[in-house]
Amino acid sequence: MDSKGRVLLLPDWRRFLESGNADHTPGDAPSMVIVYGDHLYGYVEGYTHDEMESVEADIDALPDGSDDREAMEQFILTQSKTVSLDDTGRLVLPAHMRDKLGVANGSGIYVRGRGRTFEIWNAETYAKVKDQKVNRWLDGKDGGQAARQLLDSARRSRTGDE
């Protein structure tokens, strides 16, 4: 990250943002929605516009006035911001998001893909958290075999193949 809070996103991420925005005009800079809600510990989450519309529909489906809906509106809708990349593919992280991440000029940033969204982390924080999460998951499992079984089970559930 440079002194102005700009983070360079790789071309694959830029194409991901373009493809996830039905209204994107080729040649225009892509944009995205960054969620920085209190429920996110140590990172902010990037959404394509199409994915954010899907999340908004999910929130709209919750009962009006319910605690769950109020929490999701606060954490996701109220604590989000649409940002555009510049013509070189840089994203400017607003100051309050840089503060949340604990990053400053020259800090390392890590972008973690999550399928339909991605996370933006302080690289040092991510390295610590990742190791803890992976080790906790692997504890008592057979590593690669357990991962393959989990994914095979998820595929069968998703496709109805039993």
C-alpha cells in the first residue's frame, strides 16, 4: 500500500469485479462494494455489485424489524462503501478502513479469494490468523484426505447425488 492508501489489484481481480457487475461498461474502471462492518475481525470484505445485490435481497427477505435483519442492515448495508479502481487498477482504501486493518504507508496487504467475495487483510495479521485457523481445522484430521472428503460430500449435497 502506498502513502495515499492505494492498493494495486492484480488483473485477475479486476476482471472478477468487471464480470460481477452487469452494468459495467468495457473500458471503464471497475468498481466494487467494500463491507467493513463490526462483525469482520481484522479484515474488510470486497463484493462485486451483483453479489452485493444478492446479499441485499437476502437481507430484504428477513422479517422487518427483526433483530437479525437489524444486525445485517447495520453490519453489511450501513457499514459498506462503493469504491472504484483507478485507471491503473489501484483501489483507494478509505482512512477508516486502513485504521480497521492497522495498515499504513508501505504496509503489506493480502487479498484472500473466497469464491464470490474476497477479503482484504493486513498481511501480518492474515499470516497469524491463517496459521491458527488451518492448524485448528487440521487438528485431528487427515489433512488432504479430510479436505477431499469434505468437498466430495458438499458436491453430493449440492447436486443431489447421494
